[in-house]
Amino acid sequence: MNKSSRFVKIVTTLLVAISISNAPAWAQQPEVSSGYTEKTAVYGKRFMIAAANPHAVKAGYKILKQGGSAIDAAIATQMVLGLVEGQSSGIGGDASLLYWNANKKQLSGIDGRVVAPATADEELFYDRYGERMGRKEAGFGGLAVGTPTLLRVLEGAHKRFGKLPWARLFQPAIALAEAGFPVSHRLHVQISKNERILEDPTAKAYFFDSDGNPRPIGYRLMNKPYAALLRRIAEQGAAAFYDSDIPEKIAHAVKHAAHNPGRLTAEDIRNYKPEDVTPACVSYRGYKVCGMPPPNTGGLAIAMTLRMLERFDLKSLGFDSVKAHHLYVEAYRLAHADRTRYIGDPRFYKTPGLLDGTYLRERSARIDPSEKSRVRSGSPPDRPSRSLHGEDSPEPPSTTHMSIVDSYGNAISLTTSLGLGFGTGLMVEGFLLNSQLRGFGFKPTSYGRPNINRPESGKRPRTSKSPTIVFNHDGSLRLVIGSPGGGRIINYVARALIAVLDWGMDVQKAISLPHILPRRRRVELERDTSAENFEDALESLGHDTKIRRLTSGLHGIEITPNGLVGGADPRREGVALGE
């Protein structure tokens, strides 16, 4: 980089920093960084769990030790996460689930993406004056609340794959909610940075003291309403949520929200049913890599990226090679262009043949190893005859992920989310409501073409969730992984896969690896890591770069001939635990 361009970049960076520092807290990234703690791989022989909070992992571990299956442990873990990490996920949010049944040698997917209200239309995010709302402001209040799906997803999976009684799985969360848990450093930081979101009186009274100060680190936070509701769900199943007074309470909170009253009704909630889906799988260097199909975009985007990279010898290049990172950036940019243009809710628009071998070879041929290329969406087979536009809608990173392998060889990769940090800020019966409808494209049309991700009645917004399970060439389990991170999820997971499958790292080293992530207009380099060393080299190839904090939340389990290896992201407070 020459002196002139470096000066311009420094000035630009300073101006951006000033604008961010003067911006209100709610305008910044919801899942702000709360520190970095070095973590080491965890080893086990019988079972392993990796998730976002020690209390939740402990609950899941106990279920596994009692002979529970992976879904049993996931339910116990998630109910605790909805308490101790309630800003990221919970029963007011949604889920994407992959499950490996070792006995039947069968991989199943359950899509639990939120659904728009029956009365939603393409002008959902327009105000009464006909003006399109700002994306940040639209996330607050009732308008962005979609149908909560989590409990019906988990109940359906438990009926098929569970071993322990449903009621037993809720006891750890009930006990902790009644006794209280100490506010962690991370939760305290999240509360401190989200005052604007927490204007709902119920949520404010829960997360702040009477003087308006965030609950301090170590404060014992009890949630009696959540405990009472979980007790009902434990006794009656998901019907205690969907076929009770809860839908009316949610609908009332949405309709009467102080900001942006919404359209979700009790009938929308009662009518919700999750969908069994066929996982999106692709071969990569002899492995079978599987993810979720649309409207989850991670499965296809990761598959496209890996297939386009397969002709390059990434193993020989290694992590220290700028060429390896350049190749990855270029492959992902091509995949992202197609993801944005062609992937939406398949109930509304058929997904074209993005994994077609001939098509991906043609796309891969566009990668220039020596410089950044101009990227456009391609022309895959079976693309829609009706010309569509794909707005690149930003996604908030408030999500969680867990990976579990049980003593029977079953595995689950589960990503759950509220959308924005603390969802919409609305709280009902001790849980927060999601802001997932904000994942829609706000423009109904662009350049005269319909937006594939525009709001419509009963439609699911596109999401980057990427729960992933990898198999060896003989069909045996190899890796279970996923991450939160909004629009960055796909990159977090794809790079971890390359680190394990190409560079031979164990799962913990792959998770801890410094992030180098392609975004829409630039390549992000993780601050205070060796990723910064690639700045000049990447810019010499034509890439614009930006150094910043990157708060992934990867949790993974590697299955090796010597046993299980668990890894948790050092950028958050999660842990792995096994036996």
C-alpha cells in the first residue's frame, strides 16, 4: 500500500470510528465483544457437548451422563440458555436443527425458521406515510416479531429421537430460574450496550435495577415467570405454549408495543408447524459436508464455496499463505452473489441448481489466483423464468449454537436465535420475543424486479444459520459444528471446516484461528491477531480490508479414531465438556 492510499485509509478509519463512538448504543453491533479467553481442546470417549454457557453445558452433560440422547441433552441445554443467555436465543425465537441417527445411519433436518404473519405483505416495513423504515429502528417493538418456533421443533425431534422423559429435561432450567444465577461478564456487557432495546417495562425491570443501572456482574438474577412457564411445558408439552393463553399474551405485546406495533396474531402462533427437510450435502475432498437447505442459506453457500475451492491445493498452501486466503475470499464472493440472488423461501420460489457440478466448475474458473475479480451472480440450471432480484439484507448476530455427540453415536448440530440482541426487547412470561422478520429485504422490488426475500404472508425470511455435520468417506461421523454471527456465520463455519479438513487442525485450533472474512465490499481482519499481518498482501491483490473485532461463537466436536475432541470459541463464554 503506498503512502497516499494508507493516509486516506487512516483518515477514513478515524472518521468511521468517530461516527460509531457518537452513535447510540442500539445502532452498534448487538453482540458486542466481551473479551477473549484462551481455551484448550477437551477430550472424551463416550459423549461430548459444546455450547455457549457453562450452566447450560453442565445441564446437557448431566442428561448425557444419565443415558440421554443428543436431542435430550439439547433440550436441557437450550432451556438453560434461554435463561442465562436469553439475549441470544430462547422459546420466543427460532431454530435450525440437524440430527444424525447412528442406529439408522440417517441424517435428518428440521427447519424452524420464523414465519411472517398471515397479514404480512411486501410493505410490512413501510410507515403510515408510505416511507420505508430504517432497518435498525424496525428491529425494535412489535413489527419484527415472527412466529416463535423453537418448542415445536424440539418437541418434534424429541418424539422421534428422545430417550429420557420430556419433563426431566426441563428440571435444570426450572431449578436455576427459581434459585437465580450470577450475571456473567458477557451478559453484563450485553445489557450495558443495549439500553435502547430494553425499553419494555418488563424487560427493563428484569435486566436493570431501579436506578436504571445494568445488573452487575455476580448479581443473582431470578426468573420466576420463566420457571413457572417451563413447569407447565414440562408437564403438558409444547401445547402449554401454543395451545394456551401464551399466544394471546404474545400477540397483545406485539400489537400494543410502544414502538412499531406489529401484526403477529395468536392464530399465527397456534397454526405454526415445523418442516422436515432434506439436508443439503456435498462431497469435498472425500468428505460429505451437510447443512440446512433454504431458507437457511448456510448449507448451500458453504457447499458452493468448498466445491469451487476443491481444485486448489489448500493443504499445501496452509494458513500462513496469503494465496489461500485470497482463493477463499474469491470463492465465497461468488457463492454469496448466487446466495443473494437465488435463495429465498422455497415455498415461494424454487431454488435453482446451485450445486450442479458443471455450473460450479464454470464459477470456479472465474477465480483469478493473482488478483481480485469482478463478481456477479451466475446463471445456474433451473433458474426461475421470472427475473428476481436479491437484496443483500444484513442479519443481526444475536444467536447461539450447540454441538452434541451422545454415547450412542447420535449427534445434533443446533442453531437457535432471537435475531437482534435481546430480540425486539419485548418480554412475555420471562422470555424475550424475536426480531427475526427484520431478516426480510425491505425493498419489494429493485430495478423493476421482485425481491426474492421481500415480506409476504406466511413467508420465512432468509437466514445465514449454518449448523453443519461432516462424514468420512465410509459414512462415519467426522465433525459437528456451527456458530452464531448473523451474516458472518457462513464464513465462520466454512473457514473452520477448511482448517480441519484441509489444514489438519484439531477442532479447538480451527475455532480459535484468527478470522479473515470476506464481506460485501471488503475483507475483515480480526483485530489483535495474526490476521492483521495479511492486510498489505491482500490489498496488493485488490482487496479493501478492515480490521475489527469479530465475535464468533463456534462450538464443535471432532470424531477421531482416538475418541471425541470438543472445542469452544475463546471469543465468548462457552465451554466443551465430555466423558
